Amino acid sequence: MTAPAITPSSPPVRAPRYWLMKSEPAECSIDDALAAKDATVPWTGVRNYQARNFMRDDMQVGDGVLFYHSSCPEPGIAGLARVASGTRPDPAQFEPASPYHDPKSSPDAPRWLLLDVQALRKTRLLPLSELRSHPPLADLRVLQKGSRLSITPVDAVHWNHIVALLGEG
């Protein structure tokens, strides 16, 4: 018996990747995402090139997401989600009334992208202070001094540790 041929049209299979995505609960909380149609929300307002490039170049449908509440009294992981779409232009960049308007961006050459995130479940809040108390998470990007990116990659070992802490493993 011979092995099946791999054709040039066969997409390469890659291991799932994991991400921490920050959202201000006043804009979109885990509860808001779960209440949305199909529990899916467009991840708008990313205005950092590195975070945009993560979305454009590295994130794929099915990747795991730690839904993180930021800019609130107790920041931390509030739920689990997944990447639910590829990227497309963020329409807020073209809306003059939007806080995410970018007058230098045009529909012909958009600067900013969004993708859809599907909330899977709300978890107990895993606050930043608790994340810091676990030595295996010491090099988690959100815990690094000066880390302000709204989207950061999460190593599989960190993902597994966090999921276990949440009792989701």
C-alpha cells in the first residue's frame, strides 16, 4: 500500500496557535460577545501595526483566544474564544465620527483590519495579579513590563497552564 500523494493544492496543516486579545469591557465584554449573534463579534479598533500584522499574517480561523478585559478596575482573562474569520478592512477607519477614524487610510488602500472572534464561554476572572503569581507564566507577554499590545501570541505551554487554572482543562 502506498501513502497518499500530497498535491501542491493541499494546504499545509499547522498546529493551532493561541492569542491573548484585550478588550475594554465598556466597549465589548465577554458577556457582550456571548450575547452577539452566533456569539461572534468583529474585533475592531486595532491601531497598532504589530497587532494588525499578527491578525493579517499569523492568526487563522480556529486559533484559541484568551478574552482579556483591560482598562477596567480588575483586568484579567474573562473567557475563552476562537478566531472565527480571516481579516477584512476595519470600516471604522473610514468613519470620521469614529474614535478609530484614520484620515490617512483609504478604501483603496486600507491600513487597518479586523477579524471576527467567537466567544466560547465565560470563565471565572483570572486577574493579572493571579497570572503574575504563577512562575510558569513569568514570560507570558501580557506580564512583561511595558507590554501594551492589544493582541499577543500565547505559547501552547502558557495556554495549557491558564486553561488548567481556569478549570477548563
